[in-house]
Amino acid sequence: QSALTQPPSASGSPGQSVTISCTGTSSDVGAYNHVSWYQQHPGKGPRLIIYEVGQRPSGVPDRFSGSKSGNTASLTVSGLQTEDEADYHCSSYAGRSWVFGGGTKLTVL
Amino acid sequence: EMQLVESGGGLVQPGGSLRLSCATSGFYFRDSYLHWVRQVPGKGLVWVARIMRDDSDTDYADFVKGRFTISRDNAKNTVYLQMSSLTVEDTALYYCARDGGKWNHDCWGQGTLVTVSS
């Protein structure tokens, strides 16, 4: 399976909004609503922040939201805060397998 | 609090073998599905394998089929990844993750580093 496509970097100022895209194919993102997003700070394991395209686990701020259109999913971070600076990874179920994106480094300027 | 703690990583020569362990706590292990996911430092995550409730129900990424085996010990709340015929391309940080039940990975360990080099 090929990796999902994410931009390598994104940035925004505190208080602004930023959207990160994640493009797959009709065999993964386009086929299932099982898209997840993970936040990863340096030296740490990933943390689930969005599942099933737009659902948030308990404890994740509502500043994080997700959506999907066709083969592309998106993560929006609103009201950027300095602690949001991290790597963000998307993932999709692909039929008894999972595929991840290459990761996007979000910089809060 | 859910916890997953990986161990067993290290330096191994090409063609060698290694067994990773992931000790878990804070959730009902027997009913949980577990995954291994790897990451070359500075790169993206790559799914490796999943095990459902017993060793007979497993899935693997194509690039590890026939070389890696995922298994579990429900008495020890531990999942394993037996790796053989290792190549330099297998060098990565290996994470254990719990399946959150909605096709996601809702809890991760801190990873164990595997380095394949002569």
C-alpha cells in the first residue's frame, strides 16, 4: 500500500487556523470513513486526536476538527496555541490493513 | 490509565532476528486488538501488523509477510513481534498501539529502537 500524501510542513500564528490535507485513493480514504489523525511531539509516541473522520476522543480540545471529501481528508486546528506545535499524521483503514501519511510538521510562529 | 511499554530493541546484523515485547496495563487485554507500527526517526508512521483476540487472527503489511510474526500472551498482558531475515530497511522505532475499536490506534507506547547494521 502507498502512503497517504500530506504536506511536509504547515504554519500559523497563535490564534489563527491551519488546515492540513491528507490525500489517499479510492481504496483507503475514499473507501472508508475510518480516517484518524495523530499528534506527535518530539521524542513522544503519537496521540490520537481525531477518529472516524471527525470524532474527537475525550480530552481533545474542540479546536481540533476533521473532515473528508472524496479521497482527501483534512485536519483543521483553530485558535492555534504554542503547544499545538508538533508533527501530525493521518491514517486510513484500507481493508485489513492501515496506511499512514508521511506526517506534517506544524510550526506555530 | 492505559499503558503500553515496548522492549527488546537493539542492534542486530542483517539477516538476523529479534523479538520485541509490549507489556500492557490499564485495560482489559483479552478483548483488545493490538498493533505494531514503525517509524524511521524524522519520517512518517508505517503500519506493520495487527493481532485480534488470538494468534490465529492476524494481519500483516506486505513488506513483512513471511518474516515477522505477531503473537500475544493473554496471561501476561503482552504482545510480541518476532522479526527475522532483518534488512537495513527494517531499522526504525517500533511502537505498540492498542486498537481503539473504531479502526484507530487510541493508545501508544514510547517505542523501542531496532537498528539493523553490520
